[in-house]
Amino acid sequence: MSTSSKRRFEPEWVVRILGIAFFAYLFFGFMLMPCLNTLTSIFNAKNASGERDAFAVIRFFFAGSMGKYVWNSLKLAICLVITVNVVGVSIVLLTEYFDIKGAKILRLGYMTTLIYSGVALVTGYLFLYAPDGILTSALRNAFPNFNASWFTGFNAVLFTMTFACTSNHALFLRNAIRGIDYNTVEAARNMGAKPFKVLWKVVFPTLIPTMFSLTVMTFITGLCAMSAPTLLGYDSINPEIVRLAGSSSADEAFPQARAALLSIILAMFTIILLTVLSAYERKGHYLSVSKTKAKLQKQKITNPVANVLAHIYAYVLFIIYMTPVVMIIIFSFQTYGAIRMKKLDLTNWTFINFFGQQDYEYLTNRGKYKLRKGAISGVFSNDATLGGIKLSFILSVLAAALACIIVVIACNYMFNKKHKKSGVILEYALLFPWLLPTILICYSYRTYFNSDAIWYVGNTNLYYADRVRILIVMAYTVTKLPFSLRMIKASFYSIDEELEDAARNLGSSRLRTFLRVKLPIILPSVLAVFALNFNALFTEYDMSATFASSYGTSYAMVIQAMCAEEGLYGYNVNASGRRCASTVFIMVVSGLILYLVYGVGARDLVDKLEVKRKRKERWEKFAGIFRKRKVAAG
């Protein structure tokens, strides 16, 4: 047998062939084909006489109200770019650049949007500002003519998303500010430049690349908004796509084709914006560099009036960020009566919104009292919420793990094929989902796999019954591939090529070298990406709502449905309290994961040794005090 024939049966060769086949199957089967089917469905619409009319949907778009949804989404995206950048830049400058008293406390408040988002965040704001919300009720009591429905529509969505979308600024712009060379700032100050001129002329130019990326991503977020428009009553593209996807031709004219057209419009905007972003990133950028880079020192605001105004502005933002969080935590321990009346009862605390069940007696229409056993139940004692938690946990873990495994294998292949086209093609294939809004991917899955004629999935209807969970996992996985690739690929650059060469010189195969040398090095980064993916998917609403199946009801969908069912026929009496408790649970889970990733997990060896040393000193100090007391007592 020849040498080439022997190589074909080696484990490394078999793994490579299976990997290539799997990636081809994933790309063509779950990325390309469903989206192409959505595109072609636009031109397959039939008119009233049953004849195929390729341009019927397009004519309907210009003649009907579909353009309104596009314009509303564009208006929201444009306004969000302004408001989010203003607030996002403000919170970073106030905590990282200017010397503001209590900056550490302010930073914690500004970063609360990292531990709860989506439906949980919107319901938190509704708890305060809805017609029966705490602050709205207080304003109505103080001002009887106050409009109770003020927190609805465009203004409510813009306000909520402005503070919800600053989390990227809190992470990425903060890192960019910390990376500024203080020598350049000090040089400008020595030349007589005032603090705000230094900020405008020296600091901001170094932040432009990060700001541009954040602006594009904010625009896309506003364009593809789902949770806030759905809950706050604003007609935008994504909620309309979900509505049309659940409609039929008996209800209205070609709803599926209209949903497909709106999805394609979203995809076109996304592709254009990401193309502009990529072209901009390829250009050179102004960077502040010096031979001896100095750590940035906070700048004092010398003008007394400006200093006072900056502190007032900082703490007003802090109150806006923290009020929903504090109120949700407090009311999660209140009885259903206090929550329903939106009145805090400090004498009556309870854990019923978290654990246990209680009976509920209510008055019927006939004037008789009836008892509903277990109508009041906690998050961990309610079948619906427990089912949503379990399902979201399992699906999120599977998708987060699958995305990491796929990307790790792909990155290893790409680094082994650095100068070959196959590696480049694989990278672009994994970045492909970034060109499409998530709603388009999910809608494409829903329509394409809702058939028994798809041969490469065994002619099985994946949208039927509990098989819809497979589609949700695939949608979760595909949408997380680009982010996982960007993060994990960066960790591969930290691998010393000499280690790999040494392993190969000792006779180790590529597969064994990867498992024994490369994987242990990149494993912390992979685990961090897994944690972040899980964090985002566990409370995800947009994708699971698109599939809209009783077998795929995620935790976020359960949270949204709670208040709509509250008190109906004497059931779900404490839905609002359980929703508050659910939000607290999400905060705890998300906060723990972020601490493990950006707290303990982000420390290098020196930091870990320093923490260990301080812990040892504290213990020795405590033990010394204990020994002295023991000696004195003896």
C-alpha cells in the first residue's frame, strides 16, 4: 500500500474529511438554503385569482402600510444612534476620564444593563412607567390630569433602548479609554490646552474606530429591535414579521411573502452597514503612541460650575439606571396585594414569589367566594416558569457549547491553512450570519423546515411538535458563530508557534498536538465565550418568539406572558411578583457569569497571586487577633 493511501486512513485525515463535510452541510443546509428560499418566496406570491404574480408583494409594499414599519424602524435606529452615543460616551467619561466623586458606585449602576436585558429590562421599566406603574401612579396622585399612557409608542421605546443599549459602550469604549496614552494628554495640558479641548482634540480622535463600530452596531440594534417595540406598542419591522409569520392567507393578503420581503429589507440594511464598517476598518486610524506609554490619570474639572453640573448629571443617570433594578428587587419580596397596588409594605415581606404556593380566595360574578388552590406560586414552584427555565437552560447550553466547538475546530483548521483559500473561505462562511438579521434566519427556518420534503434532514418536518427545539438550537448556534469566531480566533494568536513545532518534532500528530498543546492554552477564552453566549441566549426572546410554539416556549416568553394572564379566572394571581422574582433570578445568573468571565476569569497570574496574598494576610491577621484573645482569656 502506498504512503498516500495509508494517510487516507489515519485519524487526522478522517477527522479533516468529516469536518469539511460537516461545515459544508451546516453552511448550505442551515445558512444558505433557508435564506434563499425566503428570497424566492417573495416572487412566488399569488393574486386573488390564484395566479402567480412576481411583483404583487412589491406593489403592495408601496401601496399599503408596509412602508410605515420600515420608516418607523429607520427613525428609531437613527434616533438611537444619537441618544445612545450621548449617554454611552457620558457614562464612560464620567467614570473613567473625569474625576467624579463616587465613580466606582456610579460604574456599578451604569453597568446594570449587562446583567438584565431584553424582556426582563423592558418589563422592569414597565413596572415603573406603565399606566399602573409605580412612578406613573405617583405622578397621577400628584397631578390628576397627568396622562397615564405617556409611556407607550416611540418615545417609550427610545427611552428604554437608550439606556439598554449602552452596555457595549460600558465594555468596549471603557477599554478604549483605558488604553489612551496619558503622555499625550499631559503634553497637551503642558501646552496650555484646557481639559475639554484636550478631550476634543486628543482623546476623541483615538476613540473614533471604537465609536464608529459602536454606532453601526447601535443602528443595527435599533433597526432589528423586537422586545421593546412589542411590549411598548410601537410598529416596527421585527414585530410585524413575527405577526405575519403566524398569519395565513385567509386572514390577509400573502402574509408569508410580506414577512419575507420585510426580512430581506432588514438584511439589505445590515449588509450595507457591515460593508461600510469593514471598509472603514481597513483604513488606517489615528493612534496615540509613545515609547513609554503611561496609564491614564483622571482629569479634574477645574470650572466649579461645570464640576457641579457634571456631578448632578452623573447621579441623575445613576438614578435612572438603578431605580428599576432597586424597585424590582424590593417588590420581588412583596405580597401580590402590595405589588398590584404598587404600594411598598415594609411590614410584610415574603418569599412566595420565589418559593412555595398559597391558596387564593376570590369573589365570583355571582357574589360567592371561591378558592383556587396554589393560585399564588413562586418562580421555582410554578410549572410554566420552571418549564421555561429548564428549556432555556438546556437549549442555551447546547447552542453555546456547539458554537464554541465548531469555532474551535474551524480556527484550528484556519491557522493550519493560513495561506490557503480554504481557510479564508471557511472564515467568511462562519461570518455569514452577521450579514443577516436574526429574525430573517429564524423566519427562514420556520418556513423552510416546515415541510416533509427537505431530504437532507431526513424528510422530517422540524417545525412540528417538539422537533422545533432542534430549529431553536440551530438558530441559536448559527447566530452565535460570528461572535464566537471573533473572540476565539484572537486567543489562537496567543499560542506560541514554537510549542507546536516542538510537539511536531517529537512525532506528535496535528490532532494530538491540538488536544495536548493548543486546547489547554485557549480553554479559558473558550469557556469565557461559552459563558457569554449562554448569558445572551438564556434570556433571549426575539428568536424563540419567531418560532412561536408551545413546545419551544422559552423563559423570556414565559416572563412576557405572565402579566397578560394575571388574575385570569383566579389563576396566576401573583404574576407581577413572579415576574419581578424572575428578573432578580436573571440578574443573579447573569451577574455570576459576568463575574466569572470579567472578574476572576479576567485576572492574570500576577493579579491572582496578589489576591491570594491579600487573602492570606487577612486570615493571618484574624488568626492573630483570635490567638491574642485566647491568651488573654487563659
